[in-house]
Amino acid sequence: MAIISSNPLLRITAIMIAGLLITLSAILNYKYWYSQAPQGELAYLMGSASFLTDLVKPLTPFFLVAAIRENNLISILAATLLLITCVCFSFASAIGLSSVARYDGGTLRHAKLETYNNLRDERARIVAAINNSRSSHAPEEIDALMKALLAQPIKRNGRSFGAVGSRSKNCRKPDRYSRDQCARHADLFAKKTMAMAKRRNIARLPTIDAKLLELQGKGLVSTADPQASLFSALIGIEDINTVRNALVVLFAWTLEYVGLILPFFLFRSKREANESAAQTIATLHQPTIIKTPLAPFKPVANKTAQLN
């Protein structure tokens, strides 16, 4: 406390931190209770009430100290009840908002991670399909071969039976004269289908790569809640939700405790500094008394006796 009161820069820094903590805690309370009510006037009223209640919280220790100095039992009980009520209310709000932020954030990270894994698996399947594709010709080339095959005339023993396409209705109803050509046509159709699938897969790869890079650029993590996973591994608790709940309570407790106690300590340091300054001023205004030591007393002999 003496360090804070004797160092103006440290004191100003501590006051700014305390003010920011009080303001942030009040804003968090406002946002939480605003989100709990339906949109409109009720949400605004609930948020404003929680905001003002959180601003009263740092004042409650001073009320309690003043009541204790007055030695008034009713005031002590009222101040204690007010302190407990404000702290519990603000603590519950901080836990609620912290849990919403952590669990919603974990859900979003999990969804992002799942999307990334699905895209990566899809890319692996596409690459494997491209490598395993037996088609080495473009679909247009195969289509040209199919059209030429359908236009090919059928001849048996010098007799003409028409083109393959007209005879078999484009190989939908092959007969004994067009059976071989339609079998070849079916094989070409399968190769064309494979060639078109290969082209689609090749065109799909840049899109997948761009999405993977985009997800990596947004801070992709390996787990939905890295902090909870790390603490779970360190302390040996397998239930990740238990660790996550403990971290939520820790955040809320830290915010409320520091925001409540720091202003009280700053007030005490200021009071100690004022008392020290007043004591110094009183010492300077006291009259200075200089004490001079007296010489030892020596009796003087009678002059008449000296003359005789």
C-alpha cells in the first residue's frame, strides 16, 4: 500500500485499471441480461438495471467499513447483505456471459474444424480419383468417336443395313446387326463419363485449396477448446466439460474479485497518503523549542569578608 501511495504514476495506472475493470464488468452484465430478454424495451431495461447494479458493487465495501466504524448493527447487516447481493448477481452474470462465449466459440471452432477436415478428405478423394482415372482423352474427342461410330454403315455380305445410329436408335435398341458397334459405343460412353468426371475433379481442386487456405488463415485450431484440452491433459481430468466449466468460473471470479477489491485498496492507499501528509504538515507547524543547558550554580562570597 505504501508503494502505491508514494508513487504517483503507479497510483494513476492502478486507478485507470480499476476504472476499466469496473466499466467492463458493468458492460458485460448489460450485454448478458440484454441478450436474455426479448428484443425491445424489456431488454433495454434489464440491461440497464444490471449495468447500474454492477456500478454499485465497488461501493459496497466502503458502506460496510463505514457501518463498522459507526458500530451500527443494522447498518452492518444491511451493508453486508448489499455486498453479498451485488457480488452474487454480478458473479452470476459474468459466469453466464463467459459460458455463452466459451461454449459458442467452441461450437464455432468445432464446426470450422469439421469443415476443414471434410474439405481435406474430399481433396484426398478427388486426387485419388484423378490418379486412378483410366481416361487419357478429352470428352470432346471421345464424343467425336461416338458420333462417328453411330454414323458408320452396317454391311453384311455386301448388303447395307443402314447406319448404326439409325438401325439401333442411337444404340438404345441394338439388334443383331448393330450389337458389336453398340458394345463399342457403350465402352466409349463409359470413357466419356470418366473423362468428364476427371475434368470436374480437376476444376474442383482450386476451389477446395482456396477454402482450405481461407480456414487456415482464420486461426484454425486442432480442437474446439484448446485451453480446456491443455488443462485437461495437465491435471489428468478426462471430462473436458468439467475443465471448461472450471475455466468459466475462474474468469468470472477473477473479473469480479479484482474489480471489487482494487478500488478499496486504492481508497485505503489514498487515505494513508492523506494521513501521512497531514501528520507531516502538523509537525512542520509545531513551534520549535530550543533547550539550552544551564551553567552550574556557583555561590558568590561576601565582598566585606573579602576586604577584611
